[in-house]
Amino acid sequence: MPDTDNAPGESEALEYVNQMARARGYVLPYHKLMARADLDVLKAANGLVSAAYTRQRRLDKATKELIFITSLTVLKASPGHIAGHIRVALDLGVSPEEVLEAIEIALPEAGVVAFQHGFEVWADVVGATGIEPTVEVHGSAG
């Protein structure tokens, strides 16, 4: 329940953030901050996102999530941003392996570093574990 002592416009900003969360399945830290700092600009920016992403057009939501995951991996977006889209994709029924395949598309065009960035987020979200060598090795760089 919203706090009735909120500043004027605060309840409108809260409702807008809630709408974004319902449409997207997540909100980012900057969405929360912009809702209070400059709701008009947040609405304008979200209008573009709505037209390209959240509004149903030709591509289904799961396909859009996979595209987002790949593009955010290539751009080396924040882990939280990538993870949000991975979680939405999983909620939509996309398998962890399908998400990984989307991240692997980054390899030929963006290289190993971009791929590793997205892969580490994927591994964290899905709880993937590796195989530890039984021979002596030096510690990893990351």
C-alpha cells in the first residue's frame, strides 16, 4: 500500500513503476530513480521500449527476450540487467540451454570477453556448476 504522506506525484510515479514491472517482469535501478527524479523523461524513454519490446507485435515475448539477452551480452551491460532478462525468459518457458545458445551468438561477432560476461551471468542465474580439474593448476584470473 502506498504511503499517503508521499510528495505530490509520488503515487503517480509508483503506479508507473508498477506498470513497468508488470509489462516487463522487472525494473532496473535507474527506472526507480528516474520515476522520482524525472517521471516525464522516464515515460518518454519507456514509450520507445514499449513500441519496440513490450507491446505485442510480430515477435513473441520469448524471442524478444533472447534478442535482448544477446544484445546486452554484446554490450556488456550490467549483470543485473542481463539477469533480469534471463529470468523473464526462463519464466516464459525458455530453457536454460536456449538462453545459453543465445549468449553463444555473441562469440563470433563480439568475442570471448563479451561472451564470458553474459555466460557468467547465465551461470549465476541458472546455478550452473563447472568441472574442477584433478590436476594441479594455477588460480583463475576471474
